[in-house]
Amino acid sequence: MSRSRRCTFNVLPWYSIIRGQRQTEQQKGKDVRAELVQKLDDLEDLVENMDVPEFKRRSVRWLDKNLGVRNTSHPDYEKAKGLIKELLSHGVG
């Protein structure tokens, strides 16, 4: 999916995302970062149609804690929660 806008989430440099990996494995970090940026972009699209304050849409940790308050019946809620859990497991906050 080609997009003209950039991901608005704050993303750590790729070397911060792959903490604890050996030097030879860090080459994979660039691919991991690109994948995470795509997931952040997908999450941003999902959250755009949900009842979430505009200023909180870029905080993955806040979304993890509070997305379900007003959005559990939203059709994309489970997909958004899955993306959030996956992003948090990679250290994106």
C-alpha cells in the first residue's frame, strides 16, 4: 500500500528497537524497523475512525491502556489491539 503521508508515531532508531541482538543480527534491524513503521501506519489508520482523543492517537502505551474504554464494539478493535500488543513487544511505546 503506497502512501503519501508519513507515519506520525514517534519511532525509535532501528538500533533501539532490536535491543539485545548480536552485531551480525543488527543488519536485520532495518527490515524490522520498516515493518514496525508499516504497523504503526496501519494502527494510525485504524484509530482514525475510533473514539480516541486526537492528541492521544500517537501514544501506543496510552492506546494499550485506554482504547477499550469507548471502542470495544468497534469492528476494528481486535485488530488494533493486536497491532498494539505486537508493537509493544518490540519496544515501541
